Amino acid sequence: MTDSVTARVFALLGAFSEHHRELRLADLSDRSGLPLSTTHRLAAELVRHGALRRLPSGGYVIGRRLWDLGLLAPVQTGLRETASPFLHDLYGATLETVHLAVRDGHETLYVDRLAGHRSVPIVSTIGSRLPMHATGVGKVLLAWASPEVQEAVLTAPLRRFTAYTITTPARLRQQLAKVRTEGFATTAEEMSPGACSVAVPIIVHEQVVAALAFVVPDLRRTRPRLVAALQVAAQGIARSLVAPPSA
């Protein structure tokens, strides 16, 4: 039950998602579980403060104020800024799509992405969230997640995105064990047709804090080279994250 004003505001903001970027008032009410009158009042307040923006069509979208505040989060200001030069080096050397992602609950949150004209079509964008079982970065993050997180993901329905998506818990468990043994994860058209990925963990103080990946059209001949490049970059990012600030 959402009694406090804070809880109601977060319920309203939580109605937005990757696939629901614009919502009309009735949709906001339905998705947040709030009465229409409460939704109307809170939405008007959030528009006045810049947290929401109302479009000429009557729909609502997330406002610039929340974007500005989101950029202050440590996952953005710390990890993203530290990793950025390494991502640019990886992209410059290969011209392939590069991803930086972290785990957010039971989903993969994409913190940064570099792509060019020759990159394969993908569904991820900066700030988007995707299921962990169908992406390279997601499998890396899930492989090193706590047993509780793994169990929650594996016992929930595993959505099928393509004919190659792994939706069998037993098979996914085997893959996760292999990821931990080999130190990297791969996917083959499991999220998007024509897109394969290879990902490695970024480890700080024996904890996996993020995952780094390439998305390419084919891995059969390039996987060893791409894994090696990712591992060097991941080690560099990890060292930079723990390095003391310069005087």
C-alpha cells in the first residue's frame, strides 16, 4: 500500500520503463496503481519541478531534472568516467560495438555504449535495462551474483527473444558455471538476430562490479582476440577504480 507522498511519487515515476517512455494520464494511473485524481495532482507537481515533462499530445515523459540528477549517481560519475577511455580504445581498435553494464536488481543496466555505422543492430541503449539471461554482460553479472539473485532469475520465467535464447534453467546454470571457469561469457543471437556478444567481468577487490563486452556479427574466428582485448581493458579499468586520486 503506497501511503506516503514519497512512495506515491516513486510509484508514479516507476510507471515509466524502457518500453513505456511516454504515458498518458490514464496509463500512469493504471501502471502506478494510484487513483486518477492522485496521479493528476502528483504529475502536475512533478511537471512544475522538472521531474516530468508534458508533451503537446498530452502524454508525460521523464523530465530533464531527473536526467541531471541521475548523472550524479556513482555508477555514472565513477565507473563510466573511469571506463570511458578504455571503451574508446576498444572501439577504435575494432570499430565494433562496446558495452559497459552493471547489475541492477535482477536486470542488466547499460551504463555506456559505443557504436558506429558498421555496428550490428542491437536493442540496448545507455540507461536501458535488459534481462540477464540473454546478453553477454548479463550472463557475466549473473554468473558472479549471489546465490539468492541467481535463484530468483533462474526460477522466474526466462523470456524468449529469438530462436536461440536460452530459456531452460538447467542449461543456463551450466552456462553460468562455464562462465565462472573460463572468465568470459558469449551469446549467439540470443537477444537480437545477427548479433553475437562476448563479455568479461571487471573485478575490484575480488568483487565483480561491472561487465565489459563486444557485440559483433560473428565470434567464430575473432573470439580469442576479442576476449584478450576485453580482459586487458577490464584490468585497466579495475586498477583505475582503486587507484588513489592524484595530488
